[in-house]
Amino acid sequence: MQTSETEIISRVRGFVQENFLYMQPDFVLADEDRLLEKGVVDSMGVAEMISLIESEFGVRASEDEISEANFGSLRAIARYVADKQSALVS
């Protein structure tokens, strides 16, 4: 099932706020903010987000797809998930 990028961003943002930013309620995370650079997640956090993406959206990330380009920001994650889902459908 295809999920909109807006919905993906919303769900991933909720996960990030609940799991990584719960001690910083005033932290504003923009869709394009670099998650590692801003200190939002570390490498373990990226692994947790990949697990979320696999369970929530049915998308499996291969090792070579785990990159800053695909997982560096909420927008990048949404684009990656939407592209993977549309590839599964076609």
C-alpha cells in the first residue's frame, strides 16, 4: 500500500519525538533538518528508524541503501519509503 510522503513524515516525526526528543519538548525539527548533524539520532537511532520503516511501511532497506541520502532527514526518509513502496506496487 502506498503511503503519502506527508503521512510518512508525520509518523516518523512522531517516532523521533517519542524516542529521541522526549527530553527536549521545545526542539523544533524541520523536515529537511539533518538528523545526525543536529544530534537527533546516532547510528543506533538510525537502526531503530530502519526497524520502524520496515514494520510500519513494509519497506526493507538493503545495506547499500542505508545512507545519509535516504535516512538523513524526515523528508529523505519519506521520499525513500514512497519510492520503495511504489516500486513494490509496479
